[in-house]
Amino acid sequence: MKWFVPGRLEVLGKHTDYVGGRSLLAAVDRGVTIELSDSEGPGFLVSSTAIEGEQRLVPGTDPGLAKGHWANYVQAVLDRLQLNFGELAPARLVIDSDLPLASGMSSSSALVVAVALAVIDHNGIRERAEWTSNISDAIDLAGYLATMENGLTFGTLEGLRGVGTFGGSEDHTAMLNCHPGQLTEFTFCPIVEGDSVALPEGLTFVVAVSGVLAEKTGAASSTTTPSR
């Protein structure tokens, strides 16, 4: 089975999501695709179409990867899901993306959301009491997936270290809740969807990539744990 998660455009309102501000957001037509198939354990075999070789990731263990390695995002998702919902069925994940990496359209959060959705559906987690008591719609889901990155607790779903940098839920909200051909306003802390406006025909956004990578892990990581 396959899952596709789009990147996002931050039209107005940058760094507002973790302080209760507003943003005008859109999802784009490029994104991250995950193909999942059954696998014998232990853990997960993870590969990227852009890089040769596979990584074996076992939830709850240290994979020994360098800071900044893309598979650390996958490991963070697996660790959090196992902490909140118990042992996960082994699987093989093949990751593909046509988003420019670390270039302002949140390729890292798209990876987190895509991996999470694939593993959640593969394990039937949406039917569990822990899920239904905390997550009732796509807004709640965006908030929960954001905590996989920032390490915070969501409802009764215990937090974990995340990916080492503190952020909010703007990216995840746009990916899961924006509408085709529209710009949508959201407020945060808590997430509330506001008005949407259609992008007029004949207009499009052009994203110019400077070539300076916007890293969120590796040398950019914080060594401190955010307060809960």
C-alpha cells in the first residue's frame, strides 16, 4: 500500500504556531510517498529511492545514526508510536519524494506524517481506545503528529524526545487539513481552522530555492529538552 503526504507553503505567518498565532497555509502538489509491505522482524527495513541501501530500525533502540540523518525522523516516529500504542508489526518502508529537501516546504515533517500514517494504518491503531480517546479528527491528528517532532505529550499519549528541535504544528496541519486550490487560515494552541479562499485561476506560487539548506537536526539541533 502507498501513502502520499504533500509539502506545504507558508503564505503568511511564520513561527506563529507554537505561540498561539495565525498562519495562512496551502498544501502543494509535491510531497513524500511511502510504500509499505510486510516484513519479517525485528523492526523495520527502511530505504529511500534516492539513496542505495537499507536501514534496519527497531523501535525503542538506538540506531546509531549520525545527527542529521534522515532515518532519525523515521526512528522518532516508530519510538513514539510504540510508546503510545505498544509493539508494532514489522514492515518494509520505501520512501520517495519530489520535494526539494530542507528548502522551506517542510520535507522533514512530510516524512514524519507519511511514515506515521503508514505505520498507524498497518497496525490498525485508529481502532484502539488510546487513539479514539485522544484523536477524533484530522485537526487532532495534526497536533499529535507535531508532538512526534517536538517531544511533547498529547492528551494522555506520553511524549518522547522527538527530533531534537522545538516547533509547532503548522506543517502537519497544512498537510492534513488544507484544501485543493485554496489557501486556509489556521490559529494554533489549540488548532482551529478558519476561512479558506480560492487561489484565482491563472495565479500560482513559484518557490525559489536559495541552495542554503534549512536543517532542523544535526548541527541545528538543540541539546535541551523542551518543557512539557
